[in-house]
Amino acid sequence: MNPSRPSPERPRAAVIYNPVKVKLPELKAAINTAAEHAGWERTRWYETSEADPGAGITREALADGASLVFAAGGDGTVRDVADSLRGTGVPLALLPSGTGNLLARNLFLPLGDLDTAAHIGFAGHSRTIDMGIMRVVNDRGERSEHSFLVMAGIGLDATIMANTNPALKRAVGWLAYVDAGMRALPGARPFKLRYRLAGRSEHSVSVSTILFGNCGSLPGGLELMPDAAIDDGQLDMAVLQPAGLFGWLKVWRKLRWENGSLRKSRIGQRIITVTRGRKGTKTISYLRSPEVDVRLDEPQDFEIDGDVIGSIVSAKVGTEPGTLVVRVPALELT
């Protein structure tokens, strides 16, 4: 038997961690305690680097026989680890350590509680979820593929991500995106694109941004796509077309109040129904399809799970249903 591999009776976990995002002594204490209580072999540790932010060392951990892989870092680390776990059946466990923690929020996992997160990894249930896949072409004709767990976007949202102050982000967390948004809005200009949903005809539209969601919750209690489900095999889209500052205030109101508080009561749902019946220009339009083709009249920046990747002229965006296994609290499925 290969001594580096765990015995059949005692599986072994791996932790892929970003040394910039975590406090390693506290993280190791939580993981080692939970592993011992669960009867697992001693955990192996793999540090990310600028050269390998997670994908390569995750494949190394799998080759070493990992039965469970923890991701400890920001949304970029989680995405890289998840991409290498696609289709393997090996569960991903989250140790939320970044600013956004987008996937953890959408799975209702605890934030800021390493002991509980470690326990969920070793003793929780496995849940199968979708991943988003974005195949893009840049203005040089170069093609690339990118996976995402929560959302991807083209347009103003990418501009906001690119202009977020890193120091402010470390200091105040997701509120740094509000600052970046306020600075980006005055110079924001709509752009034209054509989109075609699976099995449908092509449409042309002028937008400020178009977002593609595998799930729909954002930090700060904002529900961008309240009907999105992480395991339905469908891609949810939000097309934002606000007119001026007042239009953006209407967007904020919809995300914060209508999509959030109002939807939680029957009276609120009636108010939403009445409001939808009124005439007027929509600030947000929602679409749903397994896949969408998007063609831009001019290059635009795009982002995936909060990371700006580059500029593109076209994209094919869809889902890969049930491709990732994640650990969730045991009570969630009972």
C-alpha cells in the first residue's frame, strides 16, 4: 500500500489555503480537532501561490488520495479549487476567509466560525450543485473558458470590481464595492449587445451590465436574482438598464426591498404583483435559460465571482448541472 494514501478505514482531507487570507495556526487547530473527532487521518496542507492560486495543488491533493478538500481563502481560491473538483465526486468544504464569501453565503454556511465550518466539512452532508461555465472570445479572436460558482457579468459590474480599493476592501469588506460603484456611476455609459437564449430568437438591447447567476444572493443582504437556484440546471440572468442616477436608486430599492423584505410576506408579494403590472421602463429584466449566447458591438470587461478577467467581444454562458459536490450542515437535508 502507498504510505502517502489514507487507509480505507480512515480517509484523509486536504486543505488548500491562501496564506494571505487565513490565520494558519487558528485554521490548523480547528481542522486538526475536527479531523480527530471524526476519526480521519491527519490532514494534508497545500499553500496557494501567485503561480498556482489553487487549481494545480488541488489536482495534486487528489493525486495524493484526498477524500475531501477544504478551500480556505477568498472567492478566487474557492473557484480555483472547485474547478479542479468538477466531476470528480470529491466534496468541497468551505472555510470562509475572504471578503465576499459568495458561495458560502448562498449555501447559508457560517461565516467567521472556523470550528463550525471544519465540523461541517468532516461531519456534514454532501450536496450536489451546478457550476456556471463561460466561454469567451476577446477582440484578438482568442478563446478561453472560465467556470464560476455564483455570478459572472459583463459591463459596469466588472468596472466596479476593477476599481475597488484593495486597502478599503480589507478594512470595511463588501462596503468597498459601494465606494467603487459611486465612483464608477458618473462615467457609466450603456452599451449594445445581442443575446440569444437556448432555442429562442436573437434580441438586441442597450444595457449598463448583464449578469449571469448560478445563484442570486450578494453581501449586504442584496438579492440580485431571488428566484435563482444553485441546483436547477438553469442559468439566471439580470439585465440592468437604469436611466441616470434615479434609475440606479430604483435598482437599489428593488434589490434591497422588493427582492428581499417584500418577498417574505404574502402582503409584500401582492405589492410586487401590482407593481409589475404598471407601465414604465424596466430597470432590471430577468431571464432564464440553460444557455445564452452574447455578442457585443464593442469590447467590454467581464468578471467571474468578483474577479475581473479581461475584455471580450462575445460569450457563451451556461451551466454544468450537478458537477460539484459540496459539504453542507447535516440539518439542511433532514
